[in-house]
Amino acid sequence: MLFNSYIFIFLFLPLTLIGWNILNKLSKYKTALAFLTVMSLWFYSYFNKYYLIIIVARIAGNYSLSAFWDIKEKSDRVTKGNRIFILLSGIALNLGILFYYKYYDFFIENINMVFKTDYSLRHILLPLGISFFTFQQLSYMIDRYMGKAPHYSLLEYAAFVSFFPQLIAGPIVLHSELIPQFKDVSKRYWDGDKFYDGIVIFVIGLSKKVLLADTLARIANYGFENAIFLDSFSSMAMLVAYSLELYFDFSGYTDMAIGVALIFNIELPANFNSPYKSLDIREFWRRWHITLSRFLRDYIYIPLGGNRAGEVRLYVNLMLTFLIGGLWHGAAWTFVFWGFLHGAALCLHRLWMKTGISLPKIPAWFITFNFINAAWVFFRASSIGDAFRILKSMAGLNGVLVSPNLAGSAFWQKMTALGVQFGHWRAHLPEVEPMEYFLCILLIPVVLFLKNSNYYLGQFVPTWKNATWTALMLTLGLLLLNRTSSFLYFNF
């Protein structure tokens, strides 16, 4: 079930909200939480009934390990060996299932390629959100091992894992951020201010998705599907369109998730903070997919040793962390290489900081923004070969288009030997409205200079003016739902 669908907005969300509030009003707190959990599981199984089996089995498996741990603790029979065994069992359970569904075919393909074997592929259907709730449950098991997490009730744990706003594409929420809110009775009361904030944030996210991201997708998709034909201008236009599409699509989903949770008086952590304003790559990862960055830092980088084991080990840990982060996004070498690029950039940034030289803001932003855009090519391209072809076209090696009106110029005729071609600026781009191309240019100042939705959260005042604008944005978004598309991060 998509956030940007009629069934979610007009049936699922009102029905769930009404049931949640009525049961809490009657002080049936456990029943209300059970109702929310069941509705969340329905939300997930709406995509595919088979998904329900997977997520219920995952919840049962992880909870059973936690319960076994709890029994050992209560009987004072917890040894270091027991703790390590339970932790490794939890890691094996979560990563084993993730490997089977997401990486099995990728692994077999590479085995066949390297060893010239002919093992058959399974073409396994990837369950939506499995990467997200795998990290979520891993964080809980690791926190149990570290003594940072208690053993919750089955209902609380199931609600934590399945809570529908964050289930499919995050934010990656920790148990300490969500379960205490479920246990807090004061959170069960209707909060008019939170409800209003939630509606506005949801509408902002919906507008980002259907008005901006889905429009930019037409240019980006065409460009990546026809990479071999791109000239310098068209490849740059396509890449800017994709960079903006990815941001508005994913931050739009996050806004909608945060907004829906607020309607239930539940607060989710921020996941974006104007990332394209970043002046260096470290700042970018503090602003982009914040909850993933936190997980990579706290549950991979620091356990690997972080910066505590010497300078060389620090760079190794950075690279390993981002190679894992790249692979987490998808079972393809393009994602691994994308992770490598960001890991290398963070290592270079750390070395640069040692020089004590700081760049002025504009050059620092320009370098950072263009590096991020270039790295996105590997994130989106179907192969590393296609990615390099696109980068070559951006550099003008596939030709540079100039106006046909210049064809009579002797100078420009000589320049054809260097790859200059005569043609309309949209010769290698899809036939969409010119305004859609100008949107790519207009949105750059928007992401650079305007405040993001996090800034305005809690500052919305329910005036008639604000209500009118919200209603107009919602109406326009609803009218465009006839071209409903899934969110990009559903693929990861």
C-alpha cells in the first residue's frame, strides 16, 4: 500500500486512526497497540501476502532469541559464551535471511562468472523494506548484547518492527525511540497540534513526490535508459534531474512517514536536513539519510574500531563501512562502487583536514555538490560500464551540441573535428514540456536557500491562510495520484 494512493489516504489511514483513538479513549491500551500492529501488518501484506509470512517469522525469531536471553538473565545463568552465542544467532538469522532474498542471485552470478560454473539463479522476489527492518532488528539484538536494551513484551516488539509509517523505507528507528512512546500513556491522547503538524508535513511530502519527483523522473529515466545517445548537455540535465528526483522522492517519503506518525502522536527521527547545502562530504552524510548514517557509525564503524586503533585502521574502517553501506542499497557492483567512492571521499576529506586549509564556501559547495552528482551516476546506472559512458558524455567525449544556426560558421565547422555537433538542445532528451527542464534549474536554489520541513515542524499555526494552502496542495496532489508511482527506496 503506497502513501501516495487513494486506498491509503481515504481508507486505511482514517480507519486505523479512528480505531487507535477510540481504543485509547476507552483506556484499552494493549488492545489499541495490538490493533495498530495488525493494521501495520495488513499495510505490509497489501503489497504481497507472502510478505506477511516473512515479517512475522522475523519478528518471532528475533523475539525468541531475546526471550531466551531474558530467561537466562533471570536464572543468573548468562555467561559471556551465552551472550556471544545469542548475538551471533541473531546476526546470522537477520543477515542470513537478507542474504537469501537480496544477495543470493548476485552471489551465484559472480561465482558463475569467476569459476565458469553454471549454477542456476532463483530470481527471488525481494520483500519490500527488508533492508530497513533488518537493520532495525539488528540494532536491537546488538543493544541487547551491549546491555542497552531490555526484553520487551511480544506486542511492544512487534509494534516496534511493524509500525507502518517507517516500515518500508525508514527512517531506521531504534527501539529506544519508538517503544517508550508506545508505553507512554500520555502519547495515547489526541493532540490537536501534533495532528495538524502531521497533516501539513504529510502534504508537503506528498507534494514533493507527485509534483516534483515524479515530474523529474521522466527526464532522469529517459536519460539513463538511453545513455549511449547522450551528449554533454543532455547527460548533465539528466543527472541534475535524477539528483533532485532522488532527494524529493526519498525526503518526500520521509516527510509523509513523519507526518503520518505525528497524526498518531508518535515522533520519528529526522532523516534529511538539506543535504545539498553541504560544504564537504562528511557534512553531507550528517544531512543525508541521517538514520542510516547513524546505524553505519554506531553498529559498524565503531565496532570495527572506529578511530581508536590508529590512523591506518581508521581509513580501513571508513572504507569497510561505506562498502557495506553501498552493498546494503542493492545487490550490484554499481552500489558497491558508489559506496567505495563515498568511503574514498571521506578518507581524502580527513587527509585534507590535516593540512589546515579551508576552502571558501562557494568552491567547497561546488566541489561537494558535483562529486555527489557524479557518484549518483553509479547509484542509478544499470552497470558500471553505463555509468562510465554517462560520465564520458558529461565530459563532452560523446559530442557537444551547438545551435544549428551556427552550422554556416567556418569556426564551428572546424570544431566538428573535436566532437561538436549541430542540433537542438533537446535532441537527445525526451519530448516533455520545456518547463520540466527549467524545473531542474529552478529547484537548485530551492534546495540551497529555502528552509526544509524539519525547520517548520512545530511552527505551523492553524490559521485559515495556512489551512487553505494545505488544502490546495493536498487537492493538487490527489488529482495527480492517477499517475501513482512507487518510491525509489522501495527498491533497496
